[in-house]
Amino acid sequence: MTNNIDPKAQKSDIVKWLDKYQITHYTIQANGVVDVEGDVDLKKKLGRLEMLPIKFGHVAGSFSCAENKLVSLEGVPNIVEGNFDCHDNRLASLAGSPNRIGGNFTCRHNKLTSLNDGPTNVGGDYCCAWNKITALNGAPRDVKGEFNCSGNILTSLKGGPDSANAYDCYHCHLKSLEGAPKKLSGDFKCYWNELTSLEGGPLHVGGGFICWLNKLKNLIGAPEHVGKEFKCDRVGKAPKLKSLEGAPRVCGRFSYGGLASLDDFQGLDIPEYMKDYLPESWWATHTQMRNAKAK
């Protein structure tokens, strides 16, 4: 550690440190804990510091210690009324995190392998993307905004939130959607994984649902209701779907880029209710082929 103020530092030392980082509208309690009536912005400002040398208590605005070299969250506030941002540090643990965050929590691009000891009371988005997290245990049970765990090393969503407004779990090496919330008002993104089935995922999605770049052969397990676009497009060398069975019965728009031509369409098993999503001429051809096969 470098340049750390002694835990029993005099008030004058604390004031000097606060003035150095242009932190104003603060109150220093008798025990040395600092409360701030406003924002604290320490982004890219801490140099070689590996932990904060003073202890914050309550911050009425937002608190950022992002893009530094912190290895510990010791010293950050207990309560942050706004957003809390500690992205792009060297954190291997969330120990010391605030107990309550009124806005968004962001800890992306660190060295985390677990969400244990992190905040469980977050009023906005919760973003733990691009770490090395192997399980979602320790996440809040309820996320008011979007839960984003993309870019980690997961096999399922077990241990994650029971409820969220939106959910982003792309590029996580997922083999199962088990543990996902059953109902979302926003988007659900599970593309670029290793899914062979959509079973275990949400049943009702108010926004869009994106599941391309997986290993799906059919759409069994997809939500019955998708409020906006359902995207299962074939991209690059991803395998083609063999069937659209399980596709949503209600969705704002169905997008499957593999249906670029009638030839692609003819090889698929299409449920009856899908005719509302597809070109009328294609559906007529499919019906003729199905009837001919039945004879």
C-alpha cells in the first residue's frame, strides 16, 4: 500500500486528503468517518493507491473509484444514495462494498470470481460483467434495473436474481438458463453461449429476447410471450435450427436470419401458429410440402 493515512489520523490529515481530491460538502465524524452531501469522483485519480486511506460513511450522491489500481474496497461508503462504480480495478473480492446503493452498481472488468460479500440492496442496474465469475451466488435477490453478468465463466444462472427488469448474460459459456427470472419487463439477452436448449429461461419477456449464436436445434423452452423482437438468427458458422418448435406464441417481431430464402425455410419443422410471423407465400409452400409428406 502507498500513501495511506494512519487509521488514527488527525482530522487535519483527513481534511488535507479530501482537499487534495477536491471533495467538498463533507462532515467528519468523531471516529474519523467521512459523510459527503454530494458526489465523490475518484475515477482515474488514485495513482498507485491499492485501497482508500480514509473511511467514508454516507454519500448523498454518487461514488466512483473506477479505473484505478484498487485491490480492496475497504474505505468505500456504507451507504450511497446514487450510483456506485468501481469498474476497471484489480479487485478479487467485493468485501467492503456498500450495504445499500440507491442507483446503479458497477464492478465490471475486475478479477472477481464470486459475488459474495457484494451489495444486496441495489436500486438500479447491477453490472458485474467481464470478470472471472463462476457462479452467481451472492447476487441480490431482486434487481430493480438490469442485471448484467455477461463475459463471465458460468454454466448456468443459478444463484442469480429471482427478479430483474432486464437480464444480460451473453458470452458466458452458458450450457443452461436454469436460474433465470421467470418474468421480465425488459430485454433478455443470452446470445453467444453454448446453449442446446432454452428450457429454464424466462416464460414472459416484455422487451426483446436474443438467443442467436448458440447450439440450438429448436426453440423449446422459449418464452410464450415476447413483447418486442425475438431474435434467433443464424450468424456466421452457428448451426442452423432444425425446427421452430417452441417459438413464442406471441411476439412483437420474429427474426430468424436463417430464413434468408425459401430453400432454408423448407427444411424446417414449423408449428402452425408461426404462420402469422412468416411470408404468406412461404407458409403456403410449407403447407403443400407437409400435406404431400403426409400422403
